[in-house]
Amino acid sequence: MKLKLRPLLLATAALLVTITLAACSTTKQNTTNSTSATLNAGKLTIGLEGTYAPYSYRKNGQLTGFEVELGKAIAKEMNLKPVFVQSKWDSLIAGLDSKKYDLVLNDVAITAQRQKSYAFTTPYLYSKSVLIVKKGSKITNVKQIKGKKTAESLTSNNGADAKKLGSTIVAIPGFAEAVDLIQSNRVVGALNSREAFLTYKKANPKTNLTYIDAGNAIAAQKIAGILSKNKPGLQAKINKAMQNLKKDGTFAKLSHKYFGDDVTTK
């Protein structure tokens, strides 16, 4: 809820009017620049799913994850209190239109289509595509999957990229099934994000799987916060906070904590 400013007090003396107007003008400017840029004074309301580890999820009943800690750090840098609102993916971004929250942090990639309707913060994560293979695989370059089988979801970007590279797709519902097919040698590998594999490796440190960076064959996706276009002041403040957090090492620290590597750089 936006703050309501007190109406200007009427005064008969010209000097008093001038002083009053100046004071109120200053108050209005300060309020706009600090708290009224957010939906609720003193708070930064953040939308996320809360069901997508390691980005945002519940552990022992508490909301945690890379984007949860990042959201808290951004809010602290802005002298605001973070308030998290969970929502399903299908309605998450639309929640910005209905003013459910100020910002969405939910592994959202910057796309030309989304930029038509929404504003983005500076990227906080660079999602690189990798080919997950067995250690010692004869595949050493992602382009070598041409004419070979890979495990992919048919509706995912990974599946589309594999098709472009000439791979024969073996349809799977999720990451676990892709791992099973690689382990059983029914496919040569699986395209996925670097973060997905690092998360798997963190939970399975003795895995015999590794990855090959897709490099320029598949462009990296820039992951950023998303907010309404009509809040350029808030966008600028969030970007400044993120710049400070990247500079002081917070980005890298959180990345290593949740992914086991730094995925916040290109």
C-alpha cells in the first residue's frame, strides 16, 4: 500500500506557504525514493515458487535456497524487510500485474518476449547448457551428439537444442530418468543446465558423471529478477544493491553454497 501524504496546510503568509511547500516537497521526494517504490512501506515483497531446489525450497519447514538468501541480501542492502510470497509458476509472473509482490526471483531467463511486458534486474546467474556424460566418454564436444541418442524432455529448451544439433531424442520426464539412461548406456548423454548438474553432483559427490560445456553451440541464458516496467526507481535501487553484493563476494559465496561452484559469472 502506498503511503498517503498529508495535505498541505493552508497559510496566509507567503513565506509560510513557501516554507510549507518546500518541506512537503522534500518529504514527498524522500518518501518516493525510499519506501513508496515498493508495495508496502519498509518491505521488499518477493515472489517465488518455493518448491524448486536449490533455488527456493523448504527445509525443515523453513523457506531457503539460493534465491531466498539472495532476496534477503538484496533487501538488507536496501534497508528493507524481505517478505516472500509463494506462487505456482503458471501464475507467478502474472502476480506482478496484480501487485502481489515487487519482484520475482525464480530462475527466470531474460527473453525478448518477456522484455516487452516486464523489466529485468541485472543478471545474477548465467545458465550455461552442458552435455552430461559418463567420465571417459568418447564424446568430447557437444556437436558430436549428431546422429546419437540423448535423453531429453520433448517440451524443454534442452530437447529443442539437442534436435538442432542433430541428436535423436529419447523422451524422459525428468533429470533422474536422464541419469538412469546415461548410466545404462542407452544414450550418450543429456543436455541440461550447468546448475542442474552441479546440484546433482553436490548431492552425489561420488558420481561417475561429468559434463562438457556446450560453449558457443548453445547460448547461455541470463537469469535475473523480474519486476513491473512502471518502477524504474525500484529497478535502479535493486540493481545497485546487486552490484554491491556481487562486488563484496556475496553472489559467489551463495553460489558455492548451493551449487558447489560459481554460476554467477559468464
